[in-house]
Amino acid sequence: MAQSETSPSGTYDLLIVGGGVNGAGIARDAVGRGASVLMVEQDDLASYTSSASTKLIHGGLRYLEYYEFRLVKEALTERERLLKMAPHIMWPMRFVLPHSKLVRPAWMLKAGLFLYDHLASNMTLPKSRAIDFRTHSAGQPLKSDYTKGFVYSDGWVQDSRLVVLNTMDAAERGADVRTRTRLINATRQNGLWQAELEDRVTGQTTTVQARALVNAAGPWVARLLADTLKIPNSKSVRLVKGSHIIVPKVFDGPQAYIFQNPDKRIVFAIPYEQKFTLIGTTDIPWKEAPGKVGIAPDEISYLCESVNRYFKTAVKEGDVVWSYAGLRPLYDDASANASAVTRDYVLDLDTQDGAPLLSIFGGKITTYRKLAEHALEKLAPVLPAVAGKSWTANEVLPGGDIGDGGFDAALARLSRAAAWLPANLAWRLIRNYGSRAYEIIGEATSLQEMGTVLGGDLTTREVDYLIQREWARTAEDVLWRRSKLGLHLNEEEKRKVADYIEQKVT
Ligand SMILES: Cc1cc2nc3c(=O)[nH]c(=O)nc-3n(C[C@H](O)[C@H](O)[C@H](O)COP(=O)(O)OP(=O)(O)OC[C@H]3O[C@@H](n4cnc5c(N)ncnc54)[C@H](O)[C@@H]3O)c2cc1C
């Protein structure tokens, strides 16, 4: 049965379609400027590209080769800001780049790294330097053919948690957030959008009214325009699949590796979830409809070969414990090669017939906050509700106020305040929730008071928090997007999590 709904004030200022990093970032920024916002996501938050990235907060060293100076400068500036906004889910990382004379000459790497160190003005991370693998500990896992290389800084992010934290902040500031809700139709009437939404759990449809529509549908951006809104647009996206494999830890230490391939592409090997190494990614043009995608056997072989050129310990197909893949929604700049397509973003504003429509083509996790600012600057002349000052540059995300001394000091404080917490659980709570760890613990004074242990150190109290505060509705939401506990629990424990959530949410 169809229902008609409006915001408390009658009409939303902004209806945002897409609960990936770009939709969530725009929702947060807009509501903080005083706009009334509704964000709809057809599945779970970050179900698609925003949980399938390499999880780097980076300027993109490789993009310098394609002269993407604007993008790299903006991304490096954002890197510094983001690392301060949510130090629990983002942290600096050193990247080791072995020199392989068959791919790029050393002078080129040196020049690129010099530029990378100096392109933005506010950089605080340690600068790059040359290292000798015969004496430096980072050389230990590498084959003896590699004797020289460089080390430089970038950042790491728990990508799907970044989306959740932006959404939480938006909701806490008053945004209406509806997950598992799809925009199925929208038309302009008398200068407003009339939008039809489908609740994908109940099948019920509702109609809402909004002054402006933001199309942040990622891989669906062009289809939403053409098929749902029936609005012609000359811009389009190139979908490029990227896949990753996870294998048991191949090397020790906190550093990541960036390897150059003979095809000129690069592949990362990154310490992951304490016991694992994350290896990626690939660049495969994708011609089919967007949706859930998986890794292909030849991508697994390509990734294994890429790291086996460098590491002493061989990685085999059989070592893969998990893999994931996603579609990059890249702005189509007509490049011949998938690796060369611009990683920059384009914002397209359509103000025909009154009600504005802003579509987002492309974008990186790293630049989502700046993209949101640019999106609202573009909308402001036609949507006064978002004309307020930009405010997100120095505002922490939920849980990001972890206090003086950074992560280690925050962990020490929690361990003192709740000395009964097992060390690994305390560490995990600060890593995932920052200061919100205290909200999860609440009045509990012992592990027993955290409820039933469902598997590993996951208690029902933590799952309740994820359901009540973070829109978790299924075991997959909890095990693979709110956390990566899916890598650590066995099948029976995962089933217990699923059973618990099922009886809680139905
Ligand atoms: C392999 C790979 C590696 C990457 N690595 C990095 C990296 O290391 N660092 C970095 O900065 N960036 C990286 N990126 C890029 C980054 O992940 C993306 O640019 C970013 O996540 C895109 O976010 P988005 O919000 O535009 O899209 P998405 O996250 O896909 O969100 C769009 C959402 O819209 C929803 N939607 C679509 N249609 C509808 C509808 N009709 N109604 C309701 N909802 C709808 C979808 O369900 C989806 O959740 C990588 C990308 C890939 C694929």
C-alpha cells in the first residue's frame, strides 16, 4: 500500500540517493548547515564500492604519472584532515616501494616522491626517503634481487566504518536516514521533487517531497538518471572492477608494500586485521549492470604473481582466505586504458524545471569530505538551505574525540577504566568505536554484564549497539562492514551471530 510522507517541516530540502561515502558525506555536511535531509540507501550502508576499496587515505602517488595534480593536491590535504577527524578508524602508514629498474627508473620515483611530499602545504606525516634493503628491516621479506627502494607516508581507513560514522553524525544532527530503501521513481512537480521510495524489507512504497535531489548512487549514477529519472545526460561513468585477496600474514611489521608490475600497474600488500595480508588491486573494465561482484580466478593469479615477484615467501591461490571486489564508478573521460581513466570527480547540476538535481560522477574515499563541500557550494545558489558556511574540516566524527595522546593513550585509559575487559577486546573497541566504546560498555562492570559471547570477543551488548546506533540488520552487516570479525569467527559462531540478530530485528 502506498503512503505519502513528508519531513516534519513538510518538504525535505535535500533527498540524497545513495548511502556510500559520498552520499553520507553530503548528508552530514548539509544537515550541519541547517538543511532538512533524507538519505536513502537501497541496501546496507556502504554495501557496494565504499566497502570494497583498498582502504587507503592517500594522495595517489600513481596519479602523478597521469598529471592529476589537482586531485593529488586535494587528496593530500584531505589526508591530513581526515587522520585528525577520526583517529580511531584512520591512521598513518609507511609504504615501502622497491625499485625495479625494469619498470620505472629510480630518478622518476625520486622525483614523484619529492612532489608527493611537497604538493600540499599542511603535511605533517614523515617524508619519503631512500632505503637499502640489505640493512633495513623492511627488506627482510623481499627477494635478494631487490636491494634499494624508498619509503613514504600515506594513511589507512576502515572504509565502511567511515561511511557509518558520517551517517551517524548526520542522523545525530537531525538527518532522516533510511537503509534498505530504494528510490524507484521521482518527478519534478511545481518546482519540487515527488519521490517514490520502496522499503525493501516490507515492500511498502511511500512518497516524499524534496526541494533538491542528490544522485550519489555510485555505480548506478548513470542508470538512475536514464532509467529511474528518465533525464538525458551527456556524462557517463566507466565501471572498472577492482579485486583484493586476503591471505595469512606474509610479512611482519606495520609497513605496507607497493609493488610495480611489468604492465606498469601497482599492487599493494598491506598488514590486515593483525593476522593477515591484504593484496590488491586489479583494473578490469565492467560492461554489465552494477551490483555485487566477485573476484575471477585470473585476478587471483595476477595478484599472486604480482607479489611473488617481490616476496621470498610465495603466495598461492590456495592461501586465499577471503576476497572482495567492487566497481569503481569513474567519470568517463574517454581514456583508452582502464588504469588511466581519471580518478577525479565531476559534479553535474541540472536546474531545468526548477527543482535542482546534482549528480556525482567519480570520487575517492579520500576526497569525500571535500567533494561534499563542493557539492553544496554548487547547490547553494539554487538551494539556500545549504548556503551556510562549510564546517566539516575540523569537526571530529563520532568517537573521534579520543583525547590527548592518540590511540595508545585512549586504549590505556579504557583499560584502566574497565580493567576487566580482555586486552584484545579493549583494543578492538577503541579501534572501531573510539570514545563511543564507553557507550557500548555502559553500566557493565564485568564481561558477564556485556551479555552472551557470540563468538571470539563479540558480545550481545556490542551487537545491540550496532543494531540500535549503526543500522545493522543482518550478520553480514556486523561481520563484514561494521567490523571484519567475519575473518576471525568460525562458521558456528557466525551462525550464532545471525540467529541473534534475526530474533532482535524481526
Ligand atoms: C577496488 C577499489 C579500490 C579503491 N581504493 C581506494 C582507496 O584506496 N582510496 C580511496 O580513496 N578510494 C578508493 N577507491 C574509490 C572509492 O572506493 C570510491 O570512489 C567510493 O567508495 C565511491 O563512493 P560512492 O558513495 O560514490 O559509491 P558507493 O559506495 O557505491 O555508494 C553508492 C550507493 O548508492 C546506492 N544506490 C544506488 N541506487 C540507489 C537507489 N535507486 N536507491 C537507493 N540507493 C541507491 C547503492 O546501493 C550504493 O550503496 C577504490 C575503489 C575500488 C573499487
